[in-house]
Amino acid sequence: MKTWNSVAIVGVGLIGGSVGLALLRRGLAKEVVGIGRNAQSLAAAKRAGAVTRTTLEIADGVKAADLVIVCTPVAQIVEQAAIAAAACPPGALLTDAGSTKAEIVGQLDAARRRGSWRPGVRFVGSHPLTGNEKKGPQHARAELFEKRAVIITPTDDTTAADRETLKEFWMSLGARVVEMSAAQHDRVVAATSHVPHLVASAIAASTPEEYVTLTAGGWLDTTRIAAGDPALWQQILLGNRENVLASLARFTGVLAALRTAVEQQDAAKLETLLAEAKRIRDALGS
Amino acid sequence: MKTWNSVAIVGVGLIGGSVGLALLRRGLAKEVVGIGRNAQSLAAAKRAGAVTRTTLEIADGVKAADLVIVCTPVAQIVEQAAIAAAACPPGALLTDAGSTKAEIVGQLDAARRRGSWRPGVRFVGSHPLTGNEKKGPQHARAELFEKRAVIITPTDDTTAADRETLKEFWMSLGARVVEMSAAQHDRVVAATSHVPHLVASAIAASTPEEYVTLTAGGWLDTTRIAAGDPALWQQILLGNRENVLASLARFTGVLAALRTAVEQQDAAKLETLLAEAKRIRDALGS
């Protein structure tokens, strides 16, 4: 297994903290530098054993890095990756953990072409399909990536060696890795993550408050992700706006068919539609 | 704690089986008779320790019952309760575990007034807010009702003694009991259970199948109840049609507001709507 001399993590919350914990627990990095804007959060990450050193300055944190991972909220990834790319050692590999990919990959590719990066520095996008409604380094877990999928989004410019390195990196944390284009990634997560988030929020917000104590497991399950951070999710949803709207249209079309079957008291049709949903859901475990 | 000489359970699946297990484990009933149409299912319930005796005939099963609980799918409850009410000992109390209440309570009240019931037999509706996407006596658990809410729906004709008896019955299985009218019950569960079920089904059915292996916890949570039995849910949704349509309209209104905020790239509005959803969701635990 490849080991790293110095891994810099920009943004040491749930995801960044878990990357650091996993690297250190598994002996995969000599140094893990936590970089952030909040000294308290950095101190918490250090106490949790997620990083070996902390700093408020990106340039200071990445100066010896052979790998930089930007784990900030999506709206800050491009800016922070660009600062890291201008300050890290020549030849360092950069990646991120953002929930949207096309805009980030495109903007960073343009920045690299403008020539402000250190020589030989490359960015390849990543998205670990994990995390939950909690945030902050206090919820970080070394096992967070085990058996989870991580999507990586190489471009035509990405070398085979970098794809392999990034793939091995996530696999070394226990994940399985799937490669696809950034555009395809964004279509997938619109359907599997972003629209479910909007829908879960709509269920929660449309439930009369006096009924909430009378909910059972079904409501709790369907609304769980609505507890996610509104500021983060606003960025994610707007960062993937066109795919979210397209995927939402597909959802509302299916819901309208279910609604019509209820309205017209068409028991056979309703049962067929519910059975089709069950068939797709049953393909996975609980 | 009141104990029963003979409790008859019509329909020994997940709910009926769990009632039987809980009664016997807690020593609350001398005899628990499992009544069903499927000899294999009855044999499984007996093996699981959920019943002490089984029969395919309602009239035979209820002949000594001081309490009858009808736990069949909702579309069969009225018919089976009426048969039980005509065959049980004078003075027996009947209840059910159906997910809809107004139609069942109304029809059984009319049946009672027509005079075909044994003398002094009463029906008071119940709905334990539990169960999950699994079914069958093999999934029954004695703890199923612990700390769960059970809604009971007395009418103007229900005596204070019967309300108290039924309340104590569910409390003796570990549940907390909430009383409301059958009409109010049906409004509540439309919002907290029936619409979430439709929505979960629509998410599952609108997810392209090739994306399903790329889902994470959010999709799994929001779609879990879509694995429920389509035949059962078709009955439940059509049995509460008007409330489901009204509640669905409230949901689609909130979803449309979220959609508009995404479409118009209104970050502030989107964040406010997501925060309102989070506030309601955070009122409960995970």
C-alpha cells in the first residue's frame, strides 16, 4: 500500500476528519496537516487524532504535501484548491470531497491552464458517497469510508498513473472506487442524493407540527436527511441546479401517476406502481 | 395489570404475531388463539410462541374470547370483525390494528346497530404506530410495541370503561396510548405515514436502475418504506383517499416552493425553506 509523507486536508469536518483518522490509524501517512479557518475546530480535530499538525494558512499547510484533499463546503472548494495548487510542492496531487463535480472540475481545469499553479500539480475530483446529517470533526470516524463507494471524475487530461494513485488512495481507506465523468457524476447524484434531500425536506416541512409526536419509523426514515445543514445543502442543490431540476421532474412525474391512481381509485394501477418501486428498492438491502 | 382468559387474534402476521408474543411473554393471557386462512402461517406463529392454539375458523377461534384483535390487512377488517362479533361470547371487547380508521369504525358501528352481533359486544378501533416493511409471523417481536404510540379511536358510544380497558391493554404491551376520533386519526396518518409512503415509492421508482448501486445512506433511508407490501399499501392509500390527496397537495405545495427557489437560484429562500424542514425534523431524534 502506498504511504504518503505529508497529506494536507483543507477543511477538517466530518469528511476531512475521517480521512485524517483513517490515514493515521492505518499508518498510511507520516504527517497529516489539518487546515481550516476555525482554530477551535482544528484543535478538536487534533484532539480526536485526525491530524498531526494544524494551521490556519493553506500555503503553510500544503508546503510539504504530496497529496492535498479539499473537504470544505462545495462553494469554497475551487478557491481553496487554487490557493493550495499555487503553494504546494511541484508534482503534488490534489483532490476534493465535494458533492458536485462538473463546476469544480471545470473551473479548476481552467485555472490550471491559466498557469498559476506550481509545476506538475494536478487536480482529479473525488466524491465519497458517505457522510450523514451530522457535521464537525467530533463525528469523524476512521471507518467512514469502509465499503462505501467513492466516485472519482478524471478528465481527458488525467494520466493513467494519477487515476490509479487516486483510486488506490480511496481503496486504502476501505472504499470501492467508481470512475465516471464529472457530468455523469452530477446526473447520478441529482437522482440518488439531491432530489431525495429536497423531497425529505418537503415531507418534514409539510407535516403539521402537532402531528410530529405521532410519527413512526416511516416518517423518521424518509425525513432523516432533512436534518442536514441548510447552508451546505443550498450550495449543493444550486451547484447542480440543472440536473436537480431534471431529476425532480422525473420524480414529480412518477408521483403524479401515483396520485392519479389514488384519485381515480384505480387499485390495480396503484398496486402496479407500488410494486415497481418495491422492485427497485429491494435490489438493495435495508 | 389486567390479565385475559382468552385473546383471539385474527391474522397472525407481524403485528398479530407480536401482540401474541408480547401477551404470552408477559404472562398477560392464559390462552392466545391464532386465527388465519393460511395453515402454514398459523403453524409458524405457533412455533414462534406467538399463540397457544390455532384455527382456520373465526367462529371457533373466538368462542371463548374476552378480547378479539383483528390484525388482517385493512380491506378485510370489517368483514372479519363482523364474523367475530357474531360468534364471540356476550360482552367481549373487539379491536383491530388497521392503519385507517374512519371507514372501519363507521362500518362496524352500522353493523352493530343492525343487531347481528352477540349481546354486549363492542368494537373500539386501534392503530399501533409500528410495524415496518417486513411482514409475516417470522418477523414478530414481543418488544414491537415498547415505547411506540398506539392511537385508539373511541366514538360517542364508547363507554369510559372500554376506553380504559383498551388503553390498559396496549400499555400492558409497553405502548403509550393517544385517543382521538377516527376522522382525526386518518388526517394524521395521511401526513405522517401515507404520503411519506407514496413519496418514498416515487423516489425509488424514478431512480434510474443503473444508478442504484451508487446510492448512499440518504437514498436508502428515504426509500426504505417503499419495500412495503404493494397489496397492503394499495388498500391503505385508497382506504384513506381524501386525506391522502389533501396531504399530498400540502406536500407538493412545499416541494414546488423548494423547486422554485432552485430554479430561480434564490439561495436565501432555499436555505430558509431547508432550515424550516430541519427545525421540524430536529424536534425528534434520529
